[in-house]
Amino acid sequence: MLICPKCGAPSTEIEFIEPFCIRCYPVHLRIPRNITITQCKDCKKIKQGGDWVKREDAALAENIIQKCKGEFESAKYNVDRQEAVFTVKGKTTIRPIPMKEEVVLCPNCSRRRGGYYEAILQFRGPENRVKKHSQRAVTWLNKHGWVSKIDEHKDGIDVYVGSFQSAQQFVQLLGRKHTLTKKLVGRRKGKRIYRSTFAIRL
């Protein structure tokens, strides 16, 4: 029988790791006191490094474990319980790592709320084709960026798109003849800022 030198517990009542009971075994861990998760109020993406990514608990847990250092063989983080389970000398020990959530607007959602756009898709042609392809554009663009405004008028439908890259990708996907014009609207950090118009004939 073993007696824990720190608390006096006998090995007949509690598990031991080497000469110490499992409660007193000196586990050398360096873990964060808490983790702050910055999440967008609108799109629910979280900030990781300099990027905004879809929140996935498995990836979030892995990121938290990477911040933990010490003498452990393996570790897992439970997002719901906000605690990490470490395996040390074949035994498990639990440490709480609370998560704090900071709710903000990501740059894209902030621009969306402000009506920001970089490109316009002008759909022209028969009314039924214009409606069909403009609706297709709105659905696709809202999955790959955002639509700031939809303007319906007698000549057709104009879709205002937040990102030039998204607008360009959709036009390429559509595969219709189009013309592209660009208008200089200002400068940002020394770079020229353009607004582009894709005129699409259906």
C-alpha cells in the first residue's frame, strides 16, 4: 500500500501516479486562463489570426489545445463544458479554460450594413431571362459574399455586389457575353479604388 506524501491518502482509496495520489500528482501545465472568441454578430464567423472563418467547434477546440503546453501525452477540449482533459502518465486530469465571447461586426458585414459595393451586374434582355438569372445571381452571391442592393427598372435589373471578385466569378460561371467598365471612385492606402459594371446581355 502507498501513502501519498502530500495529503496522506492511501492507495486503497484512490488511484496513484508514481508516489503521489492522482489529486496531488504535480502536473506541469501551462494553459490560458481564458480564451476570447471574437464572433461576428451578423454572419456568425469567428476571427482566427487575421481571417474570419466559419465557426466549427472541432477546429476551435484544436486551436485552444495548441495554446496549452506542459507534460501531457494527449489533450482534448470540450467546448460545451469549457474544460480541457489532459492525459498524464496514463491518467486523466481536468482543467477549466473558460471561453469569453466578444461580439462585433466583421469588415464584410460592416460594409454590407453600410451599403458598400464594388461591382454592378446589369442584366438586360427578355424579362423572364432577366428575372431568372438575376435571382440566380443573388442566391449565389449571398453564399459567396453579399448583395448590397437590387434595382429593378424598365431596362432590366441591376444587382449591386459587395466584392468585385465575387461578381467576376459569377459572370464567368454564367458564361454569357458581357462588357466590363470601370470607374475610379477614390483611393485607399495609396491604391486606386474602382467600381466595376458588368453589362450582361441575355
